[in-house]
Amino acid sequence: MSDEIILLVQLGLVLIAAFSALFATLLFFHQLYQPRGQEVSFAGSGFDATPLQPRLQAVRHDYAAALHLQPHPRFHPQQLLEAARHSVLRLAYFQDREAEQK
């Protein structure tokens, strides 16, 4: 009895996979041969970058210092950063570098 159930479940899964593949193929070809809408043309337009100039000059002058002026948008708990730093420093590659530096 259990062999019949296993066979029926396998057959059902194969049928579901076959129908899914057939449906995906039909959808792909339907979108491929569907006539496209009106072409979108972008004429382009400029923008005034004057307000950005001080920040751009700061970045061009000293990227590292300018990078740290703006806080990162995500929240990084200090303990998580220290744990990640400690984990990376325990890797073999960095163990050798510590020995070379001393």
C-alpha cells in the first residue's frame, strides 16, 4: 500500500513539474512574440549640480574623510562590528599577516 502511495505522489509531482514547465514556456513565448507598445523616447534633460559642488569637492579632495562625514544609512551595533572584526582577524590569512607585522 505504501509503495502505491509513494508512486502516486511521485507521479503527481512529475505532472505538476511538467505543467509548470509548459506554462512557463508558453508565457515566455507569449511575451516574446507579443507586439511591443509605443517606443518610449527620452529626450534627456540636465539638472543643476550647483548645490552638490561643495560635497563633490570634498569627496574629490579626500574621499575617506568625506565618506565618514555621512553616517551609513543602516544601523550597525558596535558589538556586532567588533564580533565580525574579531572573527575575520582569527582567519588563517590574517594570522600570518599579524606575524609579519610584528
